[in-house]
Amino acid sequence: MGGEAELVVFESTEEVDHFFREEAREDISYRVLGGGSNILVSDDIPKTVFVQTVYGDLLYKEACDTIFTTAPAHMVWDDFVKETVEKGYGDLAALSLIPGSVGATPVQNVGAYGVETKDMFISLTAYDMKKKVWVTFDKEGCAFGYRKSVFQERKEFIITSVTFGLHKGNMAVPSYGGFAHLTGQSISPLELRNEVIRQRDSKLPRAGDVASVGSFFKNPVVTSKEAEKLKEMYPAMPQYVSNGSVKLAAGWLIEHSDAVYVKSEHFALYEKNKLVVVHNGNGNIEKLFEFQDKIQRSVYEKYGVHLEREPEVVGKKY
Ligand code: NAP
């Protein structure tokens, strides 16, 4: 879905430097494109050029009990997870099968089953397209939050590689509902990866199988007071305490409100998971925003909770 844009692919650091010093234009907006699995593009994207880096090797360095691994930004995230898990490092196993590239994971502080990118993150290397210099970010500099980082606001950085600190050994089982049958056990990194893949396959489409951007809304976070009121009115509502506030499950709110009946010619809620919006073809961003609007309104009318869109929009904003 969306209009056409030019793509510039860099095969070395020298090419990046040369392009932004000699060829880039002031009147054009340069945007990094990873795997493209979490962006929505409008039909009209004037003066936008996407850029990508496709160089760099996967490196490992051992120090005491930590294995530092640096992965190039363009590497497919799940290929990276698979390789580290097969080497016996389990830290990334919960993040198996998440679509996209290595370079995209810090941007959203991608997470699943209680594990977030920031937990293993050490540093990243990036090119600052505005200042035309190479920079390194440590964890603090990334300002990670819930599915959030500094890179969502500041679009001038091209992340080119990311370093993680990993460990060998068995894993604790996530406390998420789907893992209840394994509670109390310690499982190998590969067993955890296989279980995560099984769970995700039962609820989420694989990238490319249907047109979607994965979860369409963030899980809303409310105050303890609001959560208490909601629990009184809807005792079955799942709630999770996190850092003094309470997280609600966006998918559940959709499924248990009129939002689940919202119809559109071009878009639908994914049958196995109502948090995923599927594009059935011939839609555009305006039509998608209309669909989004109806879902947000239905959830708000019933629960007084606003659902925030999760994927990024390039071009026309809403
Ligand atoms: P699920 O297990 O059906 O649970 C629904 C939501 O409730 C999850 O999003 C999760 O929040 C929350 N939740 C469930 N059990 C929890 C617990 N024990 N403690 C705290 N929060 C809990 O979720 P799902 O749709 O199948 O997704 C599985 C995992 O993949 C989730 O962690 C989800 O966030 C993640 N995922 C991430 C992305 C992304 O990063 N863009 C996309 C798709 C799925 P959390 O979101 O905080 O985990």
C-alpha cells in the first residue's frame, strides 16, 4: 500500500559518507528503510528517498561470562536470533520470529513475552545525516521506553550495526499465559525459541503471508485508579502491573467491544488476533485511518481508553 519512492542502497561506510557530503539534497527527506514490516506509506510521499545499508559482518567477542555480538543493521532479525540461539545463547530466544531487521529493533525497543531489546542492548553505531558524522549510542543515549526510543523522534540517524551482550545457558520460562504448561521449568534456548515460534504462529501472521504491519495498536497504559474502576466493571479484563501503572491488552479491548464488528471493503481484523489489521487490497492510507478511527472510537466508547497506533506512518499524517 502506498506510493513509490526512490531507494538508495549503501555498500560501505565510505559510500554513506560520500553520498551525504556530496550528493544529498537539502530539499529531500531521507528516511531509513529496514525490512519495511512496521511502516504505513501514503500514496503521496513527495520528496522522500529511502536509504538502506547492506554491509558489515556478524562478530562475536567473549569477555568473562558475556558474549558481545555485533550484527549489521540489514541482517534479518530472526536470522540473527536463530544463529545466537543455535550457538547456545538464549537471551534473544523470546524475540524469535519478530519481523524486520537488526537495525530496526532498537528503534521501537522491540519486545515480546516480557523481554525487550534494551535488556541485551550494549551499543549501536549510526550515521548522523544532519551533522554528517558517525556516532555511537549507549543504552542511556537511546532513551528506551515501552516500545519506544529516541530514534522515533529523531529521524536523522542511520543505524548501521548493533551490539548485544548475551549469555550461555538455560532460560526461565516467560510468565505469559501461553507458557503456563511449562511454568517452573528451565528450558534450553532452542526449546524456548521453538515454543515462541509455535505460539506466534498460532496468533500472528508470518511477515509476507498477508499484508499487515503486525500489532496495529500499542497496549494502553492506565493509572492504578483507572484500572481498578475498569476491573470493577469488567472483572474478566486482563491487566498487568508495570512500573507503578497498569498495562491493558489492546487485542482484548477490541475483541470485547463493538470494534470487533467494524467492517471495511479493504481492511479487516486478523481472524486469529484482533490486534492485527490485514489489508485485503486496493486500500489507501485515508481508508485505513477511517478503519482505525472506528476501532478507536468503539473501544473508547466502551472503556474510556484511547488506543494509540503502533506502526510508523511515512507521508500523509493523520
Ligand atoms: P498475548 O500473550 O495474547 O497477550 C496480550 C498482551 O497482554 C501482550 O501484548 C502483553 O503485553 C500482555 N501480557 C500478556 N501476559 C502478560 C504478562 N504475564 N505480563 C505482562 N504483560 C502481559 O500477546 P500476543 O499478541 O500473542 O503477543 C505476544 C508477545 O509478542 C507480546 O509480548 C507482544 O507484545 C509481542 N509482540 C510485539 C510486537 C512488537 O514489538 N511490535 C508485535 C507483535 C507481538 P506486552 O506487549 O507488553 O508483552
